[in-house]
Amino acid sequence: MRYFWKVWLWENGAKSTEFTEHLIIPVYTEPHLDETLGTGEIVLDSMTNNQAYPPKTKFRMERYLTSDFSDAPTIFDYVVDSDQVEEYSGCPGYCCHRI
């Protein structure tokens, strides 16, 4: 099944900045069926912000089944554990975030 994603930076209790255009597919999610927290990894490419997102920064990922985003999304709230920033050697103004 093919999913369609939207990614938002979550600040002050609301969606603030959308990073969907930078998201690299596939998105890795590992929800747990017991009482432990689920894990996952997203990659945001061609970003101009080369500062790592600090731990506990919140991202909201919305997963849709239709390409026009008309269905009800499945929502994943993730908190940054680590952000590995890789700067491009040919383009110092752009970087890749592996969160």
C-alpha cells in the first residue's frame, strides 16, 4: 500500500512549519504494541537550516491513503532523540537532517 505523508514542526502546541517537500520516502515507523514508546526515523533533505534540532523537539507526521489528502490521517507524534545533520560538500548552504 502506498502512503502519502505530511510533516510538521510542532511549536507552542500547534503546527508551525511544514516540511513535507523535504521529506524522503520511505518513512520508518515502529509502533509498539506494549506500553513502550514507538520509534521511527525521518530524513529531511535539501534543508537550509544546518542547525540540529535539539532533543525533545516535536514533529507531527500525518499519513494519508489518498494523494489529495482528503481522507482522515493517521497521526504520529514524534519527539527528537537525535538529529544527525550532514552538510553537502558542493553546496554548503544545504544539508540533510536524519531525525
